[in-house]
Amino acid sequence: MEQLESLGDLAALVRRRKGLYVRWAPTPEHRPGTSRDELTGAELPGLSVNPLDPEPWWRDQPLELWLARRLYDYCHLSHERRRDTKPWVLAGRIVGSGPDNEPLLTDPEPVGRISTAVLREARDMLRDRARHDADWGPLRRPPELKPGLKP
């Protein structure tokens, strides 16, 4: 399994191999085979992942910027869940979509581990490129929708 230390390393891997996904978990084997919907508790038929291949509309924009955005959207998971949650690059077979329209992966094959240096690089790249009046950050559920809290 590759240790990815920069966005350049991750981009090189995505260029070499299509059909890769990022999964946030303590280990690539964590809860093998399934994920659970946090809002409803429903067991899903595969692991929640996010694709690393750019969409066709991305066209000639830098792959590193695409990957930075893919990582930044869920970087809050590394500190809001278990402290040992990390981003892993996996390959596998898509069996459906989860409740947030994320792909669900079975037969996961660990391909790489993304270091915290890559996450810092992604954050810095996006902060440098963000519109100055943009108020945005990693994806998060509003506090009133978190389990155990009343609206």
C-alpha cells in the first residue's frame, strides 16, 4: 500500500489508476463490508466512499485542485469522530448510493494511506484559491440534526 505524502503523490496515483475512492476510517479494513447511516441507523450494503476521479466537466483544471476539494469536504471526520480516523484510498466495486448520494463500495482493496501533510496542503491550496467573501468549510451536519440533540 502506498504512503501518499503530497497532493502530487495522490494525483500521480489517480492518473495511473482509475476508479479510486477515499474512505475516512481508523483502518482500511474498519467495519469491512458495510457503513451505517448516522441519521437513521440504517445499515448500508457497502462502505461509504467518495470518488477521486474528476468529473468530465472539470476538464482542464488541475487534478490536484480537484483532489484537494474532495479531501477538504470531509476532513472534519479526522477530529470529529475517533482521533485515529484517516483518509484511505480504496478500489472496489460500487453497489449503490448512500443517503447522501455517496457511492457504496464492496470488495475494498486498500491502495494508499493519505498523510496529514496532504490534508494540510489541500486546506492551504483551497484557502489560497477561495473567493475572499466565501464563507465555507468542510461538510458538516447542522447541530440540530445530530443524534441526541433536540431541534
